[in-house]
Amino acid sequence: MFKGMKDMGKLLKQAKDMQGKMKKVQKELAKLVITGTALNNLIKVVVTGDMTCVSIEVDDSLLNKDQAGRLQDGLKDAVNEAIKKSKETASSRISDISGGLDVPGLG
């Protein structure tokens, strides 16, 4: 009976340690800068590791009416690339501290 309680205490300690590590990783991800590009680097989107858009840069060559559709498609592609990279980075970092455990909503 006491062995079971000891094991439970150990498990609770591990969970608390993991929770602390998760918070640390989330703070690190918020500071991490990830870039997505499109149209041969004519569009650049920068997001943080927690998927907050920081900036969007568009080359002047795309800023005319004839290029509006291309610009819109390129912006979408660059944003999606940056978000995909951000998700992959977050998933990798979280997997590192969770020992590969699938933690719902975090990866």
C-alpha cells in the first residue's frame, strides 16, 4: 500500500516538473522568431514560435495593381509556411520535454 503511494508521489512530482518545463518552453517559443517566404523571397512573413505574426515584408515589384492576385496568393503562402514552421518547432520542443508523449493541444 505504501509503495503505491510512494509511486503516486513520484508521478505527481514528475508531472509538476514537466509542467514547469512546459511553461519555460512556451515562454521561449514566444520569443523565438521564425520566417516564411514566398515568390522567391519577394514576400517575407515573420512569426513567433507561439504563432503571432510579427511582420510582413513585400518587395516593391509586387505593389502594383497588375500583381494584386499574385501578392494575395504569395502572402497566404508565406504566412502558411511561417505558421507551419512555428508549429513544427513548438511540437519538437514540447516533445523533447514530454519524452515523446503526445500531450493534447501542445503539439
